[in-house]
Amino acid sequence: MILAPQDVQDSIIHCDVCLVGSGAGGGAAAWYLARAGLKVVCLEAGGHFTEKDFSRDFGVASRQLYAEDGQRIMSGNLFIPVAGGECIGGSTVINSGICFRIPESRFAQWQRDWALDFGFQDLLPHIETVEQMIGVVPSNPAVFGGNNAFCMEGLTRLGWTGGPMPRNAPACVGCGSCNIGCPTGAKLSVAKTFIPASEEFGATFYTWARAEEAILDGNRVVGVKARLGNPKLGEDLDWLEVRAKAVVLCAGAIQTPAFLQNNHLGNRHVGQHLRVHPATGVIASTDREIQGWNGVPQGFYCDEFLDEDDMILESYWASPEVFFMAFPFGREGTDRMTGFGQMVALGGTIADRGEGRVEPLGPGGKVRVSYDVVDDDRRRLIRMLRRICQLLFAGGAREIQSGVHGVPVLKSMDDARRWLDEDRVRMKQLMSLYSSHPQATARMGGRPEDSVVNCDGAVYGHEGLYVMDASIFPDVLGVNPQVTVMSLALLLSDRLANRMV
């Protein structure tokens, strides 16, 4: 069942496992644990929205589906958005459906550096289960759209590695609305897969239920108190107390450490070591009719430089006002927008080497996210922009707007090499950075002196408390995280269920 606050009849409920958060980690864990015969209750701070509720208005969708109404910002030497979902299904409802496996080389590094007691072969069956459950397939060329097809031409001419994006949307019709809720139900988020499957095994989900207080019995966490009500409507209805044999935090790498810190749980590493996969991109003008709004927004990738430079290129698309912001204000920018139908967009992310931190600002989910882009990451972001330009010029781009302040329109690779010079472009010129993959703020490892949770996901120093979301990544992942989050949640849920059943 998925219950709204007005459906709650008992102020105290008892269960085997209380999950906090219903995103990639919470949805997968709920299914595995309920299937194992455990009584599972999940607390979700946001609401429950389906295809009939999703709005085509980005402002409305942001208030429905995004944490902090889509306005969450990291502050530091730059201001960078850090997006995330807050609804049944979490960020899997608002992401682009990208489904990469963790690279084996990255997992080997994690295992070596963080003393993990399981190997890639132990994780692999869970990866395969996830891919089958959420329907991972390459993007369908039939709904590829002009933007992705243009990028593919550049990739082919350069001979770089990459191709159609693996996504969990086998029935995608290419409507371009992934980030505001798939209106056809074709994107198989955990709200469409793991959560309904877990309901069949008796799992119960409470919406508009923000977990705020841990209930302790000595050193053991025995439950959670949640505040009921939709804060966007000014509701403050009551408290719900969930008593459980195990509490599992799946609220993501921002809210999980905030809950731990607010309740004085965990060690000094909680909320530290934040990684975010900084992203940026360019807009190119062409002499072709692209109509990038038709087709998969992110249906193309290039991993030519993943091993060499920890970066991956990915197509993207956005609404006209987002494109307009990349151009000069006034008549020049307006004139450029008359060619919106002939534009292409390509971006990318890097596995960042800098770290940030998360600090709670009291109850209600308010947090401060601090993050500085380090110089090594600045250099790689600029290098990535040059490579993006190289691919787009190879595909036939006429000119490129780089998104770097002070850099003119680029009309050739000579222009790109001249202006996008790592020794020339300063940090403050990087005006188009974005992030949506926070991770590593409650990292997993075999040593309590440098990790927050052990290899079972159990929080060091406490009993009955576990974490199963992107915050347990020991280090930066380097690719889109949802498959890795779900796979780790299944592996850790298996360990937990074996101890409890």
C-alpha cells in the first residue's frame, strides 16, 4: 500500500525493517526484504505522483517531484545546482533513465582501497537482476531524434567509442519529458517496478512522512519518528512513530547524512567527502533541421575518455528558456533563438577529485551543501569541452556556444583550442555547471577509522542502523549511479535478510 497522511490511523506501528526514502536504494531494498518475508515499512518525505499527475510545466513539476522545489544549490567557489527527487521513486522518476554498470576497474579500486569484503562477481548477479527488473536496453533508433543522431555522426567520423545510451525505457516514444515525469509510463523507475513488486509482498509506503528523529535504546536504533504532512501546503499534521528491528537509511547522499548528523549518529566522516560528477555542455548551431525536442533527451554517450580522463560525454536537451540563458542577453540572444530547431546539445560529466560536505540546518530537511571545484577538475572540464567541440564539429556543426563566460562563438576547432585553453580559462568563467549525482557522504569500507558504514551497510558504532543509497559509495563512481545504487541495495538487503529471517 501507498498511504497519504490522512490514511494513517495508528500513531505507532511496528515492523521488521523501516526504510527511510523510496528512491533507487529504498525501492530495491523494499522489494528484496519484503520478498524475503520481512514486514517492511518505507517513509517517503515527498508525495506519490503518477502519469495522470505529471505536469508539462517545469515549475509545477519541480514543486511536485524535486527536493527543495528544484532550487537546491551547492555553494563554494562556484554556485552549482545539485538536483534530486523527493517523491515515491525518488530521483528515478526525474532522471533521464541512463543505466550504466559500475566499471569493473572502478569497483576493483574500491575493493582495494576500501577493504571491501565482496568482489565484482558477488555484485554481478544483482546488477543483472536490476537490469532485468527495470528493462535496460540501448536507446531505440526509432525514437533517437535529430540531436542524438547528429552526435552519432560525429562519433562515427572520429572513430571514438560510444553509441546509443543504455536506458530503462524499452517502450520510450521519445516525447522528451524524462525530467518532469514520464507521461506515458515508459520509463521504468522504481515507482513502476520495484515498489509495486514490493507491495505484492506486503510492503507499505507512507508519503509526506519526513523522518526526523531516531529512536534509541542505548546504542541500538529501534525506530524512527516522522513528521506527517505536505510542507508545500503548510501542513503539519502529526507524528508517526515506526518501531523496527532494523532501520535502513535510503534518503540519498544529501538527506541521509543530514539525518545522521541531526541525531548525532555515526562518526566524523558523516556528511564529508561529497562527490557530485560536475557536468557541463555546449550548444551548437547547424545547417540542418534537428528539432531536438523530438526524441530521447539523453540517448547518446561517448566513453572514449572514461579510462584515460574519468569523463563521459552525454547528449542532452532542455526547454527553450534554458538554451536562451546560454546566449547573450538582448537582441543577439533573441536572434540566435530563431535557429532553435537547428541546434544540437552535447555535454558530459567528470569523476570529480574535489570533495564537498553536507551540513543540516535543523529539522525539515534543510541543509547546507558546500563544494569547491578544485583546479584539477577545472582543467578536465575545459578539456572535456574541447572534446565535445571536436565531436560536434566532426558531425557538421557550424558554430558552438561554449557556456564559458568571455569565450566568443567558436566556429572551428582552431577557435576551440585557442579559447578553451586550460591555462587560460579561469574558474569563475565556468558558468554552466550542473550536478545531479551526489554520493559518498556515508562511505562504505572495512575500516571504521575512514568509513561510516561497514561492508554490510551497518553504521559503525551503532546497532540496528544501516545505509543503502549513493552515500555509501566509497569513492566517486564516474558514471550515472542508479544501477549501482540498486545493485548494492540488493546485495546488502540479502545480507540483512539472512541475519533477520
